[in-house]
Amino acid sequence: MPKVKTFYQCQTCGYTSPKWLGKCPDCGEWNSLVEERKETSRVSLPTHFRKSEPQLLSSIKACDEQRTSTGIKELDRVLGGGVVTGSVALVGGDPGIGKSTLLLQALSGLSRYGQVLYVSGEESPEQIKIRAERLSINSDDIVLLSETSLRGILDTALKLTPKAMVIDSIQTAYTEEILSAPGSVSQVRECAAKLMIFAKKSDIPVFLVGHVTKEGAIAGPRVLEHIVDTVLYFEGDRGHSYRILRTVKNRFGSTNEIGVFEMSDAGLREIENPSELFLLERPLNVSGSTVVAALEGTRPLMVEIQSLVSQTNFGMPRRTTIGVDFNRVNLLAAVLEKRAGLHLGGMDIFVNVVGGLRIIEPAVDLGIISTVASSLKDVPIDPKTFVFGEVGLSGEIRAIAQAEVRIKEASKIGFKRAVMPLGNAEKIKNSLGLEIIGVKDVEGTLEAVLT
Ligand code: TYD
Ligand code: MG
């Protein structure tokens, strides 16, 4: 008789403890430890360990990974140029954001190459059929399977040998070898590990749908992110119809790549020129609005940064940021105060990146100081002007990477004036008809943008 051992596992980070604890000592999460059980007699050696001989790096032949296109360019881009055979990709996102829709559309594209398998543990085949009809998908090569047992899923997959497979979702899958409930950390981790081995052995690419917890992490421990090859997050504002697919991890391509979609009544539509979309409703000649030429991966994006600076009503001024780093805004406010003499100490500052985007690269600094100064002084920034550049603590403006790409995108959309670090401005060979203004400190920047 195998002995069943009970332990408590943090559902956020995977920490285990023999006793229940109110707070996870590892990740600090409250009330996240859940009772799980496992059989102790079975020694669980990782099955993917096999004996291998040491070999010289120089003697190994590099083989190009084989990629197939999903027919959705934006998805191919975030995957690094298509689906890699035998890779496992995790797609996370809030409920109702469009994960199932995206993957059904991707499978429909992949069904050009042969049969594909859609495993759903959440919806009945009828429900999926209704969705497919909305998406006008009527391929004869999409096989549906309503199954949650991992053994059942793998048996079917081995029989069919599909060209690609989707598991919707990894939280509903379970393996009998683990006694814990489906969706628990041990189940999710074990199922993902088994699917990973399956994908590598069979060369079938697998997409996993992962639910997101309240805090925005993919439910299940971080280890899930370590197991799979690619982690994609599908984000978007419920109030808006556009969605952003973001690479968080990619063993076969660059991270920081994004794909932009719009949810329409016929499914997800690709947006090829997101800059235009993000600037669509921009108010012109209003203070506290500026456009930054940002870079997401290899992709230039013109985004509007808005700010509102107003007298604080409480003792402590409030700083609220959406889409940019909170600490960065505090730091830049201090730089403005000290180096440009702006009085922000008694002011509430709100900064927002329009369109639900998140921008973390330093090039956004110049945008933040411009919009904050514009709002404080109530002076609008010329709508045909855009900015980019990093701001240092002594108020200097530092050069950033890939200035030319940004200028090209801006000129495509019809911008006329670029305010950028002097270091970048001096190196620009082709200004594409734009007026280039190089600035070297915060004061110079404010002079250039607040005309
Ligand atoms: P879904 O793919 O089911 O989300 P997830 O799997 O991430 O939970 O998408 C659900 C939402 O998308 C739902 O609110 C309806 C909407 N939707 C459309 O607007 N148009 C469509 O063509 C489809 C299929 C869904
Ligand atoms: Mg779904």
C-alpha cells in the first residue's frame, strides 16, 4: 500500500510546508497554502532525464528550428516568426479576453497543413462550434475533444498525431498520478511537464491556455513559466476592443515583442498599424498630452502619454500612474523640481498611457517630463511634435537606441517635429523631412516642447 502524505503548498509560488501557514514565507502571499496529497512510495524521478554523453560544442550541428505560420501575422511575430515544431507555448490572460478565440483562429490557420486538435476542458463541443461559426471557421481538419484527463488527451493526440494541439485550459487538465485537485499547483506543474515531454518527443507544437490570478500572474506557480518554451500574455482593457499579445518569455525568439488585435464581432482582427489606432482619439492642442516614439521589441509605436497635474487637497500629494513605472514618475518629478525649478511638491500627478499600453523602456522619460510640465504650466504641446529620450538624475538627456526606426514611424503618420537627445540628433543621417531638435538637458527640452 502506498502511503499518502499530506502537505501544504502555496498556490502562488509552489512553496511546500508540512503544516498550514497563514502566510507563505517564500513569496509573502497570505492564505495561499492549500492542502495537497501525494503518494510517498512512488519515487518520482523526472522522466525526461536520459543518459547522455558529453559532446563538444563545436561538433554539434546547428539545425534551424522548423517554423510554420499560423496565418495570423501578429501571432507569428510574438512567437518569433511562427510556431516551432515540438514547442510548448503558454497563453495567459484574464477570463473573456479572447484566449480561446485566438487559439481557435490559430488552429484554423494551422489546419492548412493537416489535422489539428483542440482539447477543451471548459466548453462543450457545441459551444466551440458556435464560436467557430462566428469566426466563420469551417475547416474539416479541426478535431475537437472534450477531455480533462491528461492520459485521455495524450492517447488521442498519439493516435491522431495532429499538426498542432491546444489545451484549453491547463488548469482543467489532471493526471491520476497526483492526488491533488485539478488546478492545484502540483497538478498544473505535472501536467505541463508531461505535455512538454510529449511535445518534444512527438514534435507536435502544443499551446496551453493558462488562467490568470487576481494579481495578474498565471495561476499555478512560476515554475509553469520555467517549464514551457514560450509565455504569452493576452492583455486588454474590457472597455476597449483592442487586445495586446505580449511575449514574456521565448526560447525561440525575442521577448518584448507585441501583437495587436481588435476584437470584432467576427473574432480577432489583426491591427497592422497600431500607432494610428493609439493616436485616433488624441485631443489636439490640450495641455498634458504628448506623443512618444516608443519601441516594443523591434516594433516602433507612437503612443500618447497624458498627465494631469493639480493642486493636492490632502497633505500628501498623490502620484498615480497607469502604463508607466510609478517610481520612474516620482524620480522624474524630483528631477523636474530640482533641475527645472517646477514646483511639483504640492501637486497631485496622474500619468496615463493611452490605449492600455505599458511602456517600460527609458525612452518614455522625455514624454513624461514634457507632459507633466505641459499640464503644470497649462501649455499645450504642438500635436505634430513627438519626443523620446532618457532623463538622467542630473537633468541630462541621454541617447537611446534605434532613433532612426522611431523617426521613420513618426514620419509615416505625419509628424513634423522630433525632440530627442542631442546624442541621437547628431547621428541622424536622414531626417525624412522632419525638423530634428537635439536637447541636452531638462530645461532645454521644456523650452523645445512648450512653445
Ligand atoms: P474567449 O475567447 O472565450 O475568451 P477566453 O477564452 O480568454 O476566456 O472570448 C470571449 C469574449 O470575446 C466574449 O466576451 C465574446 C467576445 N467575442 C467577440 O466579441 N467576437 C467574437 O467573434 C468572439 C468569438 C468572441
Ligand atoms: Mg476560454
